[in-house]
Amino acid sequence: MKNTTEKKIKINIIGTGSCVPDNVVTNNDLAKIVETSDEWITTRTGIKERRIAEPGTATSDLAIKAAKKALEASKIDPQKLDLIITATCTPDHLFPSVSCLVQHAIGATNAAAFDLSAACSGFIYALNVGRGLLESGIYKNALIIGADALSKFTDWKDRGTCILFGDGAGALILESSVSDDKSHTILSVDLGADGSQTNILLIPGGGSRHPITDKGIDPAYPPFIHMDGKEVYRHAVIRMIQTANNALQAAGKKPADLALLIPHQANLRIIESIAKRMQIPMEKVFLNIHKYGNMSAATTIVALDEASRSGRLKSGDLVELMAFGAGFTWGAALIQW
């Protein structure tokens, strides 16, 4: 007979951390290398500056620093980590994974490690994969990282894209629990994708379809970010609202219950449109786009770490992460803090 008193496993966040490069590139700095201005960029995107990794600094370098901060906050011994998942679309190498580089650097010798690619939605995808593995009982804890260095794949002559992106990494530690403590618990996650829209936002060259050869780069397929901004805007608003509402409904919640919304920081206009349609006042929306721009998979977890450390979140608050990225992919995660 099934034990009806058996407690359901809950997945809790026990520590967060983040890292952004020291190198600040302002809109005025960009105006010196491409035809643009601070007013033009700020009006259209809400971005004032972004952090750009120095030459020689790779995605794993940022991920390692963020992971160490999350470990410090959680007070967990790296050797007791069971699993490392890094969400990234800008790995140091095609292989090995960023997660394996992190595993070695932090001394997590007993952890399984792999990367996940879902572009800007990657962290929420990785969060749900880690959550599922912990709920299954296979692992007890996991280090989940979102890290990207999009500046390495940016065409600095294209003002339509170079103004948007920055580099960074964020991390958190998940731990399974059967206690009655509901703090820092993942309540629900919603994910989605539409592979018919791949040509709207992509890096055409550098992969197995159009590899870089000993003859160099095929100019028809450059290894830089290509984006149809208008189409991305339209899809991003629709899909992020959809996924946010799905995650709320799955937990029996509604937008008015949120203490804080952490949307993907790609464009301030997108964020304001989402908040208006969901009837969420902007004072309940976390913003750091003006400082960092779009850090891809790092965006939502860096924001969550900043919100936690700055006191924007208190115990019991309902906070929702949402993101949208190339693929197209999208996702939302509802957390009771």
C-alpha cells in the first residue's frame, strides 16, 4: 500500500552568485566606432552601457567566478556537488563543455557535468532540467549556471546588433528537500520553442553547416550575430507573456500575486510592453538592462542574484523569471522566495 504521508520532494535555491567583466563600454564609446549615439541607443533599447570581456577572457572564466560566489553563499563543499549544468551558446570550445572546465576549476570532482544550449532562454531550460533530475531522486543537489560572452560573436560594425549585447555569468545551487520550509522553492516552470523561426536570430557561420576552414571565413556566412530586430521584438512580447502566464497558472497564481518580475533584459520597450499587457506596475519589474544590455543565458540569473543581494526580495515573495531567445526558445520559472 502506498504511504499517503510521504512528503513530496521540493527543490530549493540555497545560494546564488554572479560575475560581470570589469570592462565597461558606454554608448558614447560605441559612437566612436559605429554610426550611433547615446540618445539613439537609449531611446530604442534602454541600454546605457554593457560589460565586455577582455581579450583572453572566455565564457568559462566568468562562469567559474559566478559558481564560486554561489558556492560561498550556499556554504556547500564543491566535492559534495552532484551535478553541474551550464546554459551557454558561446562555449570556450565546441568541446569540452564549459561545465567540465568549471568542474575542474572549483574542485567538484564528484559532479557530472554538461552544457545546454537554448540561447537567451538557456538558464531557465537548465534550471528545469536540474529540477527534474533532483525531483527524480538521482541527484541531491546541482550547480546551475547561465553564462555567455556574446561580444566574441558580435559584428562591431553592425550598429543594429553591437549596441545590444554584453557578457556575464550567474549561478545558483539547487538542493532537494522534503521539509515543510517553502522558502526559495521552485513552484513551476514553463518552456517552449518554435524551430520554424531559426533564420530570424542566428550566427550563420562557424558551425558544422558552414564551418571555418583553412581557407578562412566564408563571407556569405559570417560567425557573427544576425538578427531581424522587428520580428524578434514581435515574437518576444507574445511568447514571454504566454510562458509567464502558463507558469503562473500551473502554480495556481496570477500576475497580481507577483512581488517581482524578472524579464529577459533585451530591450526596455519589450519589457514595458509585457508589463503593461500583464498589468504589472513597473515598480514590480526588475531592471538592470541599462547597466549590462543583453547577456543571453546569464541575464535572468544575474538579475535574480542582484535582486536577492540588494534586498529587492524578502522571504515569501513570489518572483518570476522569463526569457526569450534564438531558436526560438522561451521559458518562465516561478519561485517562492
